[in-house]
Amino acid sequence: MELVTPGIGLIFWMTTTFLIVFFLLKKFAWGPILGMIKDREKSIEDALKKAETAKEDMKLFKNQGEKLMNEAKAERDAMLREAREMRESTINEAKTKAGAEAERIMVAARAEIQNEKNQAINEIKNQVAILSIEIAEKIIKSELSSDQKQKALVDNLLSEIKLN
């Protein structure tokens, strides 16, 4: 039975050795191991907090991105609407200017046609007058070719003057 029951000296030395190893482990190993475990827990918690923050930031960025996208779409629509309105106003303005210019050209053309017509009529009157004078001159030359015809004409003119 001695083999099963240890002696007091053995128990003493085993207990002493256990306590020395326990205190040495507590002093040199247990503290650093617990410190490393606490540091690991802290780093895991920080990583989880950062992941949660990143997740919230991603939601925020996603919302901001959607908001920016909606604003950009609204701005694009406004720009397109403004461009359409500007195009319509430019087309209407061009039509108005073209109509006014056409009317001005028509009025100028009518005035020019009237001026040319008047000039043509005046020129025709001048030519008719010149021709009439030339015809009258030829008739008078032929009528007054002799002295007797000239005296008769002078007498006729004098008699008409006296009658008036």
C-alpha cells in the first residue's frame, strides 16, 4: 500500500514545487497571457466597432450616393428642359426675325419696283416730249419753208391774240 499512499515528504515537496511553479506562472506567464487575451479581445471589439462604423458609413454613403444621383438626375432633367425651352424660344425668335426680314424685303422690293416704274414713266414722258418736239419741229419746218406761209402764220397768231 505504500505505493498507493504517498509519503508526507513527497506531498510536501510536490505541494511546494506546485506552489513555486504556480507563483512563477502567475508572475511571469499568467499576467502576459491574460494581457494578450485582453488585448486580443480589445482588438476584436475594436474591429467589430470599426466594421459596424464602416457598415453605417457604407449605408450613409449609399444614401448620399442615391441622393446625389437623384439630384444629378433632377439637374439633368432641368438642364434638358431648359435646353428645350431655349431651343423653342430660339426657333420662335428666328421665325419672327425671318418673317420681319421677309416683310422688310418685300416692302423694300415694292418701293424699288415703284421707283423704277416711276423712273421708266418719266423717261418715257421725256422721250415722248423729245419726239413730239422733233415731230413739231419737222412739221413747222415743212410748214414754214416759204415766206408766204410764215406771214400767214404770223397774221393768224396776231388775229388770235387780238381776239383774246
